[in-house]
Amino acid sequence: MRCAVAVLFPVVLMLVACQREERDTRPQSALGSGEQPTPVTTLEPGGQRPSPTDNKAASFEANAFHLSEGKRLFGWFNCSGCHANGGGGMGPALMDEKWIYGSSMESIHATIRDGRPNGMPSFRDKIPDDQIWELAAFVRSLSGNAPSSAAPSRNDDMMAHPSENRMPNAATLGKSP
Amino acid sequence: MKQAAQPARSCGDAPLTKRSSAPRKRSLGAFAAMLLVCAPLLTAASESPPAPAISPPAAAAPPDDGQWTMPAKNYASTRYSELAEINEGNVKNLQVAFTFSTGVNKGQEAAPLVVGSTMYIVSPFPNTVYALDLSKSGAPMKWKYEPNPEPAAQGVACCDVVNRGAAFANGRIFFNTLDGHTIALDANTGQPVWNAHVGNINIGETITMAPLVVKGKVLVGNSGGEMGVRGWVKALDAGDGHVVWTAYNTGPDKEVLIGPDFKPHYDTDKGKDLGVSTWPPEAWKIGGGNMWGWISYDPDLNLIFHGTGNPGPWNPDLRPGDNKWTSGIFARDPDTGAAKWFYQWTPHDLHDYDGINEQILLDMNWQGKPRKVLVRPERNGYLYVLDRTTGEVLSAKPYGPVNSSKGVDLKTGRLIENPDKLTGTGKVVRDICPTASGLKDWQPSAFSPKTGLLYIPHNNLCMDEEGVEVNYIAGTPYVGMNVRMIPGPGGNRGAFTAWDIAAEKPTWSLKENFPVWSGAVVTAGDVVFYGTMEGWFKAVSAKTGDLLWQFKTSSGIIGQPITYRGPDGHQYVAVLSGVGGWAGAIVSGDLDPRDATAALGFVNAMKDLKNATTAGGTLYVFRLP
């Protein structure tokens, strides 16, 4: 009996360990899928309409692999040159609760892809579409908008702020609203 | 309480002034030396006051006409006014004459100009120019000019969207826009005369510096040392704006305008195409060396002097070599741009020590011999005295805490690196002083020939640095360094120091809580003005540093104060208030202090600035009642 438990326990453990998140091994075309309009305001004459969602957003948003890739690309594409490690510099801070052009995955994706008029460059044709989604997911994690189970948990570089999986939601800073 | 007007400078009171400002052992010797110097002067010209021991060359600093036509006051860049109505005794009575909103809540680094009865100010992006009529009550607006620069330019401006001022010459106002235009306006009407597009924001090029007009040419340099932009200085024809010459600060000699006239003092600057061979292949094309600071001009020598910015990227592992001609200073012929000499403050810069600070042109006796010198409080922490005819270093003494280097070898002119503070990829080096922003950044100092002192607004900060890998993508940052700054020794993040140039040491120094990011102005009334990032506008005694008067403005001050004689014959003092710039980006850019590396690490040292001041943009003008 004791022997059976000793055998079963590792087997159960192995099975549990096999529960890994899904990952596309073959990303879609570099230039991306459809381009849906992404409003940058909540003010819409005639009442707010539900904004279309991109089904890609959900697959990237809470995915640990994509978040960690986003963190790496954030440095590689020089996002950190303007936005530092989320505190901002030449560009605005990304770790606070203020969103100039919207906080949704779709809005951030559109911001990176198409640029914004006051200085955000357009990275269309420079960054493959899936990597833009990874960047968008990571940007959300900077303000605590990613599950702590998926957000990056370590920083390979000089301490700039606590790791993303420990960042409180910027809107509440860990307090109840 | 009114003090008698300062008597004309006489030989007798020169040593007195010196003694009171510098109570040191050499007083007897100095007195004897002064007597020797003064004796022939007394006999030769008993009526006109004899020249002070250290003074700017007359051709570069003509007698004061009460106007302020360029940010540095004159070609020698003394920022000294001969006006003395406001003096040590009555400055405590100063009150506001009028104010004016620039309408922009970004860092206000510009110097107002006063020409005749009109004041001109240029705002940060969107670079609106205002002309105010000083002859009427309340100084109503005469005209304004909106250049409508490209809004995208804000995204490639390294450290806030500042502008350091305009320049006046021959009935025209010349200024630069953030998106790379130099514009000439009719000073009377505000109508544009010409508009030259010289910078390209798509490679990260912006213009923030104040132009200097020399011999019918408008001298302009670019910004972008954090974006891998190759630095240049251009001379535009003041008449129609066409480019007369362009001198690059990296690359082959032909493009740097190095020719047969180039005679640098030190051997390390001699050789063919050093602007190419001191870099890895092609790296000079994206190597920085931008000219976003100050230019001085000596009409007697027919030379302009300008610094060159930091090499890019900041991570030095990516650019082994001396990285000529970055972080140095050029003397050039203003007619052709041809280089005459060069000196490199910081070869193979490791810490973002741009070499673009102001240079004050002075004539003085140096170790018994009359020398034409150039004084430079440099970003790497040393106060340099150079022979401006040759580029030879006469003196280089630290004017604050420095541990990134161990001095300057006066034989070779070379900065002696501290091996403990070498930065590189994947290595965190702690407690480097001064910071990337330098012991002093762009904020210009002022020199008074009455006291022989240089009044230096500066920082007192240290930093940790870690080099990281970086990719060059045109139009995006090219830095490769994580930085976090901390207050320097003593905890005061700024200081205002009066430096005795002849004695090579400070006479007095005032501690300030925040970096002193404003310029300074000094007057014949022996009053020095500067501002703090909390918003205090201060007047201190030029001799002792005693605080004589202060006024709290609406926002932190990082602008350049000026003083002028108004149409009513009275002396006024003016300054722009409005926090921002690199030091104040946490407020003007609303950055998040929880990230120690925000604003290239400056935010970590300025976490409490948001509680001390808010953004604004207001001109303050003061006068006696």
C-alpha cells in the first residue's frame, strides 16, 4: 500500500506538471491578421457601442511565454529607450493608471503598430504582428494588469522596480477601490 | 538703507574685493602683485578705470547698452550686466513688474531677449515666439508667431521638449524648432523671413539649442545623442537661410572640416581621419557628438568655440576607441567652418559626459603671463582653463565630488580614468560621481569681472550604471545603459558655487535641495540671480553668497535669468518659471517614480519633485518700487 502511494505520487505529479499552457508553435504570418478599428475614446455620439475584440488578444494576454517574450522584445526594440522600465522618459509612463490611447490589448497593439501623433512611432512592418501582441501583453503587466501566475517574475538586469508579477494594479495600488 | 552706487572700479579696490571674497594666505603676495600690475595703469590712464585682473576681451564683450540680444549676453558668454541700479543694498525691495504665461506646461529653459523696447520669448514645443511691448503698461503682446512644428518631434526629444532661446541680429529674431527648422522672423512684425529645414526627426534629430549669429551667419547644431544621431554644426546665411557650411563632429576629416589649418595641441588629436579610425567600422555614422549647447566667439582671433556631445550609444563596449570628435571642444573659423584646434574633455566617454557646456572667454595673467583663456565648467566635473589660441589645458580642477576620474594629466591633456568606475555590458557599477547629467549640465554660469568669480549653478548627484545590449533602429533611442541616480555626498542634490578662477578654488558654495538647473546672471550691483526647482528665484551677494532676496514663482525654475534697462530707464530682472528639462521630466512628463531607471535614471533622484512643484510656464519680470 505504502509502495503504491510512493509510485502513484510521482505519476500524479508528472501528470499535473504536464498541464502546460497552450502555445502556437507556428505563429501566423508576420504581417498580421485583420485590422479592426480601435477607438481611443469612450465618447461616442449616440451612445457607446461595444468595441470589437480581436480573438488574438485573449490568447496572448495571460500567457506566460508571450509575456516573457514581450519583456525581452521591450528591450530589443528599444521600447525601454523611451519608456524606461515602465516609468517613462521621452515617452509616457506605462506602469501608472493613465492610458492616453486606451488600456485594452487591442488599443496597445494598435498604438505600437500604427503609432500615435505626439511622438509614438509606427512599428508596422518593423515588428511581426505576433510580437506586437506579445509587447502589448507585457505593457499591460507593467501596471499590474496581468495574472501574477503568468507575469515575468524576475529581472536579469539592475533592479528598477519589483518584478512584473509583483506589481500591484496601478489603478488600485493593491488597495480595495 | 540705500547704498551709494558702486564707485567706479579703481585699482585700489580690486585687491580689497579679492581679499574679502577670498580670505586666504596669498593676500599679501596678491596685494603686491596687484600693486605691480596697477602701477603702470595708474600713470597711464588716471581717468578711465583700469581693467580688472580678469576680464572678457573687449571685442567679445562691448560696453553694456542695457539690452539682452543673445542668451549669453555677449560673444564672450559672461552673462554679466553693467547695470547697477539694483544692488546688494536695495535688491530686497524687488517686486513683480508684470508676468506673462507662455501657455506651455513644459520645461522653460529659454532666456528672454530684450531689444529696444521689446522683449522676445520662445516657448518649449510648440516653440511659439512672443514679442512683448515693454513701453506700455503691463507689457502687452505686440505679436506672436506659431511655427506649428511636427507633433511627432516630441517623441524623439531626449529630455523634455525644451528650447534654450532665440538670438537677435540686424532686425531679425532667429530661433530653432524642435522638429529641426531654423526660422528668421522680422523683429518688428513677427513675419517669417525664411525657414530652413535642417534636421530630420525620422532619424531622431531635433534642435533645442539657441542659435548664435556671427558675421552674418546663424550657427546651429543638432540634438540626438541618445538616438544615434551624427552631430553637426551648420552656418546658415542670416540673409536667406541657405547653408554656408556644415561641420560634422564624427567621420572623415573632409566632413569634419579638418584641413591644413588644424593644429591641435595634443598628439592624440593629430592624425588623418581620426573621426573614422577611433571607432569600430561605420560606428561613427551613428556615433553622436551632437552640438546642442553653447557657442562663443572671439572677434579678435576670428574663432568660434563649440563643444561636442556624448558618443552613442552610452554603452562603451559597442565603440572601443577614443571616439573622436565627441565629448570635446572645437575652435573653428566662422567664415568657413575650418577647424583650428580640438581638445577632448572625455575620450571614449563612459558616462554620457557631453562636452557642450558654455565657454567663457577671458583675458588674464596665468602664472605671470598674459593669456587669452577659455573657461569651461565641464560635465565630467572639472573646471577647465584652456588657452583659447591653442587648446592647451592650463588648469583642470574638480569643482565638486568626482570619482569617475582621477584628474587631468596636464602633460598629455588626457583625463585619467578611474579603473573602478569603468562601465560595460552586464556589469553594474555603483556610486559613480558625477552622474550622466554631469556635475553641471547645460545650465550656464555667469562671470563678474568685478569679483573675478565664476558663478556656477550645478548638480550634486551620483549614479549606478549597467551596460545592456542595444540595437540601432533609426529614430529610436540608442543608449544601452540602465541608470539610476542618487543624491551626491551631503545629500543636497544641487549647489551654487562661486569659483575663483585665478586661485583655482571655490570662494563660497550654497547647497540646494534639488539640482540647480537654471542659469545664472551677475550684475555690476554685485548681485547674482538664479532659480531653484522648487520655484524660488534668488538674489545672492556676488561677494559672499549671502541670500539677499527671494521670490516664490508658480513652478520650478530651470530658465536663464537676464537683466535689462527698460524704456523707463530703470533696471529690470526677468526669468521664465516652468519646471521640466531632464531633471524635471518627472513633473513635466508625469513620469512614475517607482521605476528607478525612468528618464534615463534621473527620476530616481527626483522622486519628491512632484510634491514640491507642478508644471507651468510663466515669465516673471521684477523691478524696484
